[in-house]
Amino acid sequence: MLAVSLAVMPLVAGVKRRVGQRMGSRALEADASETTLCVWLSAILLAGLGLNALFGWWWADPLAGLGVAYVALREGLEHWNADTVDPCC
């Protein structure tokens, strides 16, 4: 499923972004950003699992977990420190 996510989700994010811009929908554009975040999280997870499965690198799974935690923390802090609050999002 991760491989499918990596193949499909960038296309979905691009379509959401284009439609959101055409409609003037900040909510849909924000959803496109979240879909892009899903792609990055899938890539990190797939890399960790793949390295462990292919090469037996046990440390790749915890490293992938740290990568996911970093992305989540960065995203959370970015939204926590946002200058403007959009009531619709």
C-alpha cells in the first residue's frame, strides 16, 4: 500500500492544488499540502521498512520513526506558530 500511495498521492495532491487555486479555496489548497505530507511520510516509512527487509538493518525502522516524528513536529510547530488563523480551516 505504501508503494501505491507513493505513486498516486503526488498526482492527487497536484489535482487538489490546481482545483483549489481555480476555486479560490484555501481549504482545498491546505488539503493538497496535507496530501503532500502523506507522500513524505509514506516515503520515509517505506525506506525504513525496505532497508530493514532488504539488508537487515534493524536500525532503519527506528530511524524512520524519528523521521516521521520530525516531520510531524515540524508541521505541528508551523501551524502552532501561524500568524493568521483562518476560521474555515
